Amino acid sequence: MAKIIISALVCLAMFGSLALGSPECPTPNGRFASGDQCDAYTECQDDVPIPKLCPDGLLFHQRTKSTGECTYAPYSSCKERARLQPANGTDECPRQFGFYPNGDDTKCGVYRNCAHGVASLTKCPEGLAFNEESYQCDWPDLVPACNAEAYLGFNCPAPEPVDGIAPEVDVSPEGELRYYRHPQTCKKYFVCVNGHPRLYNCGKYLAFNAQSKLCDFYNRVPECYELLKAKQKAKAERQTPSAAARQPSE
């Protein structure tokens, strides 16, 4: 009889402790997402919930069922961002942490990486622009805050009919495509997508072939091959001393 009573008391004690646990703490210790606020979380210490906030600009990421961390928005599992704490920005940064455009729609390839309210400038790969919506470098014409033409220094020419016939146009899922060699180098070219430019680079040993609309060997692009030979000849002449300079002094 005594054993039955003791067992009942133990069960009652266990049930009572569970009943007293906070619904905000799935486990006695850990960090857990808090409601619909992406930069808030609950830290549980022995079933005691303690509300906390991430540093301004960071979001809480639930890494496992009982652990989480504050991180940059692109790496957080919280995407809704229904509510955030009031911003505590500086002259350089809208918030203490985060990735932000530099505010110049003609220099979209540079963005601000803010940490503790101090911004460091980071560059996207050539020809791409920072997209604040996706936190990624993207085609300039897909970035609402970017002036693709001013940024790339190229305006897509209007299609001109030849003998009354409209020029050939490639069509992709993205829309109408037109191809143009870069006016200053054979290694680069522009693809105009629905009238807006995107910059491509063939690389060191290739040139853009306007006929095939592909990167090709220089000797298959006559106008570029002539330019390449002229540059190589000029470079060789600069590196070779003149005959007079080679004459020994008496």
C-alpha cells in the first residue's frame, strides 16, 4: 500500500511540474522563435521563458527544434517579417546590420554590408546589380532600383528594318533578345532583353561573334582578329628596344 501511495505522489509531482511549464518553452532549455516577429525569440532557462531581441537588422533562425541564432536575413528561416523592432540606424546604415543598396541607381553593382552600424562596400560580379528583394546580385533590368542603361553605359538601339524587313529577333522565356558587341572591346557583348541591356564577358582568349551570337576564337572574327594583331604588334614594339638604343656607347 505504501508503494502505491509513493508512486502516486511521484506521478502527481511529475504531472504538476509539466503543468507548471510555460507553453513558450517546448523544452526546459533552448531558444525558440517568437510569434510573428522575425527578430524576436524566446530563451528558455529551466522552463522560464525570457523574451529577447536579435541585434537590429538580424533575424532569428530556428536551426534545430531547441536551438537557434540571430543571422542575416538571407540565411534566416523567417521570411514573413510581419513585425520587426524599430530601426536603430546610422548615417551609413538603415539598421545596425544587413545588406543595403548604396542609394545610387547608376552604380547598382555596389552595395553596403552593415555591421554594428558601419558600412563596408561590396561589389557584385561585373555587370550584375544588387537586388534588395532577394539579397542577391541580379541582372540590372530585374532590379527596380537600378537604371540598367546608366549603370552599364549602353542603350539598346531601336531595331531598324532592312529593305522593309524587320531584323531577326531571338525569343526566349524572358522575352525578346538582341545581341550587340561592346563598343570598346571584342571580349564583351550586350544582350538586350525587351530593350534593356545585360552585359556578358567571353573571357580572355575569345571574342564575340556577331554572326553566330556566340563567343568564338579570334581568328573566326575578322574585325576582332585584326585589332588583336595590331595590339600585339604595338605591345611587341614597346617591349623591344630600338636599334639606336642597342648600339654600345663608345
